[in-house]
Amino acid sequence: MTGRYYKVDNARYASVTTILVAIANPELAEWRGRVGAEKATEISQAAAEYGTAIHAFCERYARGDRGPFGPPVDSIILPYLDWFNAEVSCALGVEKLCVSRRHKFAGTADLVAVMKDGSVAVVDLKTSKTALSEDSWGLQTSAYALALSEEGIDARRRIVIRLPKNAPGALYVTEFSEDDLELDQR
């Protein structure tokens, strides 16, 4: 398999997102065919830059930096800050490396947090326009939860926060069922 790998303790672990790319995404392939490869690459690169910037500000906040971040960032991430303050008790890990030595994969969780109700959650940020990849988000967060369990962290909750580029100021929360956690980990 080609793609990204993590090197931990002199061992190579396949990236969770690289593994998930191997799962067919017909909507993405159809879109690439419709807009053309060059335009699709241009749009994808711009989306990746936007996502990286938004992730950086959310990471700073989760690590304790309370800003101000300045316009237009404040208005874009304000809903995330409100959600974080209302739901998160404390961060256990920010940009937390999650390694499954048993299953030979690794990935980086945006946030592992103790929530206000005392539960532990893996939280992933997305900046995509749509939720077309929601199925892979469930698999991604379940992989992180599985890796965390090898460290003794019982992250039963899996939450994706979507701050879409095409709707600044909007926030969508997707929480995956705990009942589906074991199913997603198979």
C-alpha cells in the first residue's frame, strides 16, 4: 500500500487515513470526473490549506490559547469555541498520536477529551462542504478509539465537528453511536 506511514519505536505503521482511502468513494470519483483532474486538484489543495488553518486555531484553543485570533478566524471558529466550552471538561490529548501496535496502524486524533458528563471522546475536526464521507469518519474515529484502548484510555464516544468552508460560522456535530463502536472496529 502506498501512502502515509508513521514511524514509532523503529516500526512502521500505516496511517488510518491512508487505509481509509483504499475504501472506494464513488461520489468523489464522480466529482473528479465531472470537474476534471486539474480543477479537482486545485480545489482539493485550497480545501486542504483552509482545513489546516482552521485545525491550527482549534488546536491552539484546545491547548489553552484563548486568542483573540482576529477576523475572519474568530467568526469561523466561534461555533467550535462555544461547543468546546459547553461540552469539554478537559483535553487529555491534542493532536494525539494513536498507535495500535496490535493492528499495525497509527493516526493523529485532533482531540481526546474528557467531556462534561465524565465520558471520554475522540473528537475529529472536518472542514468539508458536505458529509459525504461520514461513513469513513466513523471508521476513522473508531480506529483512534481502538488504538487508545491499547493505552488504557476508554474513549467510547466518537464525535466529528464539521466547520464547512462554504458556510463560515456554521457548525455540525456528528456523534457516532457507542453501539456501533465494536461493529466499526471489526
